[in-house]
Amino acid sequence: MSNQDKAMDLIREEMAKSHDRPEIVLLGEYLTERLQKDPGLAAAVLEHKAPLSVGFDAIRDHARKIARNGSACVDDRTGFALACKKWGIPAEEDAQALAHEQPGSESGSVDALDLDALLALGV
């Protein structure tokens, strides 16, 4: 059995155990697609052995840091780049570039628009 097959099996097992958590299934689908495109990632996935939930935790933690008035939004590319970092694999090039190009703090966070401030300006 190849490393790619072992990594895919590992991910699919976790997805099956977490079938009631759509965020985990989504991350698992993303990671399996990445492995299909780049089998070389399998070694890192097997070595790191970080569960899919660790990727989601990174996204949630980032969202908490950038939240304004209890609300935040993280786009797919940034979210997947954050998860990849936690899994110990490189982010896709466009996702990595996006995470570094965004204005904000050192972590690449973006300041959310403050609707109250916009309304007060009469925009």
C-alpha cells in the first residue's frame, strides 16, 4: 500500500467518524483532493498525523481573533491555508499568497467592516 493510499485511508476514517460534523468532512474532502493532485503530500500527512479537527481549530481561532461584535468570516482559501499550516503541509500557492497579501496584523487577519461606523458616516 502506497503512502498516498495510507494517508487517504487515514483521512477517510476520520471523516467517517465525524460524519455529523460537516466542517470536518469539508476539510477531509479538501485534503483528499490535495492528495490526489499531489501524492507527495502523503508523507507529511502521515508524519504529522494531525487530525482534521486541528485544521478546523486553526480556522476557528483565526476567526475569533478577527471577530467584530461577535461575528467573523474567513474565506475558503484563507481557511484552507490556515488548516494546511496546522497539518504541516504547504498551502496551495494562491491560498498562501492570499494569506500573506491581506492587510491587517502579522497573522494575515483582515479588519472587518464596522457597519455601525459606516452608518454613522452616512455612507
